[in-house]
Amino acid sequence: MPKFKIILLVIIYTINLLSIPLEETFEENGIIYVKEKTKQQIRTEKANKLLKITKLAKKNNIEAQWKLVNMYSNGSELTPPIFKRKLKWLKELSKNKDVIAQFQLAELYFMGHSWQLKHNFIKSLHWYKKAADQNNSIAMIKIANFYYYGIGVKKNLHEAKKWYMKAKHEGDNNADFFLNKFKT
């Protein structure tokens, strides 16, 4: 057998060996055996893992809820990206006063998300206020911008200045930039 065929067979064997999802290996009489998982076993394991995380999330386990948000945002080995499920878990986290989830919801409603979520400035403002209630200064500046520019609400410079001042009180250095607009 020519050398290149032997080398090719070794390469093919190595590639196949590396692509085997390993469940377990064991040695018997100096020979290493590899037990390969079937595709069905792999799918079942993934489904069980997702089910376990979901059960924990339903019991208000914050870590599991964030894991689901991230999985449904970006997709993972367990699931493709599913926006509506991401939104569901962000809302669950927000009910439990998770300020980051509240801020993310506000951003999603402000920006919209292709055809799955239309812009909704009223809902966006609602979630920014929830985050601001927990001293999130960035949310305070966002709220102030709503009033300063009249985004989804009637333009109200007094209300805008109030929110910029709150952000400054929370130590947000960007608030001064916005407050300078009132000096001119």
C-alpha cells in the first residue's frame, strides 16, 4: 500500500476519532475502548439539561433565569435563539426587581427587535423608571432624555432637568453634560 494512502487513512481515522462524542472510555487488557453516544442520546441529554434549567428558573432561581435569557438571546448547544422566550425570562427577572433585566427590557422596547417587538416608548419608559427606582443613573438619564426630546411623552424641560439632577445625585458624570444645556 502506498505511503500516502496509509497517511490518508490515519488522518481519516484520527478525524473520526476526534469527532466522537465521548460518553466513557475504559481499558481492558491494555486496550482502550470508547463508548460512543448515539444522536438520540445526545438530543435527550440536551433536552434534559434545558428542562432542568427551566425548572430551576420557574422556581425563581435567578442564575437559571439569566442562563435562559442568554441562551435564548444568542442560541447555545441546547437551543437556537428564540426572542419571545428571552423576553419572557427578562420579564420574570424584572418582576423580582433585577435592575439589569429592567434596563434591558427598557432598551428592547425602545429599540424594537425586528418584526418580533415593535417600538413601544411607553413600555420603555415604564421599565427605565423601574430601573431608576433602584438608583440606576443611566436609566435616569434615559428618562430625562424622553422628557427633554419629547420621546413618547409631551416635551417637559422641568421634568427632564429633575431626572438629570437625580442622575447627578447618583454620581453619574454624564449628567453635567446634559445639565449644561439648561444654562444656555
